[in-house]
Amino acid sequence: MKTEIKVLLYLKRNGQGKDGLCPLMGRIMVKGTVNSVTQLGCKIKVDPKLWNATSQRCTGKSRMAVTTNREIDGMLLLLQKRYNELVEISDDITAAQIRDAFQGMAEKQVTLMGLFRENNEEYALRVGVNRALNTLYQYKNTYRFMEKFLKEKYKVSDIPFKALDESFIEAFELYLRIDRKLQTGTSIGHVQRLKHIAQIAVNRAVVPYSPFKDFSPMKPKQKQMYLNREELDKLMATTFDTPNRNFTRDMFLFSVFTGICYCDMRNLTEKNVVQDYEGNLWIETRRQKTGTPENVRLLDIAIKIIEKYREIYPSIQEWYMGGHSLGGAMAAEYVSKHVDEFDGLYLFAAYSTADLSDSDLRVFSVYGSEDGVLDMDKYRKYRSNLPEDTYEYVIDGGCHSYFGSYGLQKGDGTPDVAFEEQIEMTVDFITYNSK
């Protein structure tokens, strides 16, 4: 049976205010499988002297009459839109459902940001089990961009999920590219994460189909980047000005001549290098992302790189890992899975969400007294994840940004020390405690 809706508008005259205006009320009547009626506060004030109960509008062409009628028309159009959205999902709808959808009552319907938060909270629980910490950070970043988008473009903090349509998605993509000036790949990543949230809504029957059904992100044709043999030979013959750059070059070449990606290469140890019955060296490992076996025969260049660093690293007796801000959290996450390979951990304006409390690691936590970025509530909350003898060093006058070389970060405190001075104090601290 087809559902029909009718809205009757009237003034609540006993609610007249000191300004002489009366609240406008609505009575929503639905005729269908189940007949229902409910009242609605329209949040519009009307001059009773201008109100015409028959036309349900204000009479005359005064500014107040025109403005009030425009508000009423806008309200009725939005009410009709919410009704149409509900009808697409089910024929059995009630007047109360229409009212709740119109008012955007978060507690009575699924909202975009509410579903996004729920996804992120569930994802956080699965980190370290079958989800990566870095991906959680990406979802949280997309959430923050969506939060700003809603506030800046629509002046709201949340919307009913049913309001998410193709035009909204296109507006969000343009916002990322134009307002936030993100690169194509970065903006597509945020849109893809929003698409995942939309699929969750479909799976839960919040919406009948994904709003991404007919949406295609703007993808400019990308030029495939690669090195030819001449360029590769030139890179192999180049000696850079610092050991770190030479190391980066060698790791890139090792990846080139083995086909092993960065995240899998980072997990390799001596145990992964095996010899077959003919004396050939192989790498036997598993892909981090899929867990599938990966067996690669080592070419001469890859073997020379291994031998080069075998000669360098045996002289190093202790291994530490460190990181700044989110990099510190990532460092702690990695160390938690390779505790036997490290002697210690340095956290610079960071905290560990991974539990290292039972480890024998030497852990040092360093932050500036003027840090305006580090969440101190979370810092104190996750302190229990570190060993009891963790040493905390506060750089007096230091800030969050000066552990890196990217300028002052938005929201950071005002430092009382120079950038070079904070770097020097940090280096001295590391050097002293790593002896």
C-alpha cells in the first residue's frame, strides 16, 4: 500500500513570547499500512497578526512575512526529502520516524560521524591482531577531515547517514583537493575510507545501497615513474654525503634486486637467509600484508649489500629504536613485536599504545615543558604500558615541533629555547644514555 504524508501547520498561541511571536507547530499525518500522527516543533517564530490558517502562510509582503514564508518552504522541502529517503528503504514508516529523521536525532538514527567513530573504536581493538596501527591513524585522520568539512561547509557537527549522497561525496572530495590542498592520491585515500564506512551502513541495512554506487573519483592520468638501466647504474655508482643517504640508497637497491617491498624488507633477519643444496642463497619469508610465503633467490648485488652491512653492524652491541610523536607510537608498536631484537626505545613527545611493561627494554621518554600538541591525558593513561623504570626527561622550555625540522606546528606551545638548542640537548641525552 502506498504511503501518503500530510503536514498541518498551526500556531501555539499559548506559547507567545514577550516579543509577541508564537512558535510554529506541525502535525505530521501518515496514511499507509499503519496510520500515525505526531507533532513537530518547527523552530520558527511567527507573528500571529500575519498568520493565515487556511493557506498556512503569513499574509502580506513585509520583510517578516517574506522571511517567515521562506523558512516554512525550506522546512517543508526538507521534511519531504526526509520522507522520500525513508520511503526508499521501507513502505512501513511512521510519522515519528519522519519527525526524527527531519530533526536529525542522533539517538534515534544512525549518523555519519557516529558510525565513523564506532568503526574507529572497533578498529583500534583489532590493531595488532589483524589490523595495522598505521591504517587506524589514517581512519582517524579522515574522521578529522570530515569533522572540519561538516563544520566549515554545512555548519553542523553531524548528519543523518541517509543524507549522504553523491553530491555530498563530490563536495567532500573537492574540499580535500581545493580547501585542504591535498594531493590526488591522498584525497582518494580519504574518499576510499569514507566508502568503507558507507559499505558498513549498507551491511547494517541503514541505507538500501551505497551512495558511492555511481561515484567515480577524479583521477588524472598518471605517468608511470621508473628508472631505466642507465639511471639505475648511475645511482649504484653514486656516493652520497651522509651515511644515512648511502644506507637509504642501498636499501632501495636491495628492494630493486629482490622485489621485496619496504614493509617486508624491514622484517627480515639473518634467519630468513637460507642456502639450497646447490649453494645458492635465498630469502624465505612471508608477506606482512597477506601472510603468503615469499621465496626470493638472491642475486650477486643483493648478496654484496648484505655482506657490506654484516661487516658494519657486528661492532654495534646495542640496538635502540626511537620516534617522534606518531612516529614514536609506531616505533613502540614495532618494538613490541620484535622485543628480542632491541635493547631500548626512545619516545620523543610520544606514548606507547603497545604494552611493553613486562619487557627488559630500557625506555626513555623525552618531551618539552612547553609542548602544546602532546595529549598529556593519554600520555599519563598509557604510562602503564612502559616498564616501571622508564626514565622521563623534560626539556625545560622545549616544544613539540623542535624534535623535528619542519617549523612550528599548529597548536604547539611557545618555546623558550632555540631549535638548535633543543636538538643539541636531545642528542646529548641520547648519546649519554646509549653508551
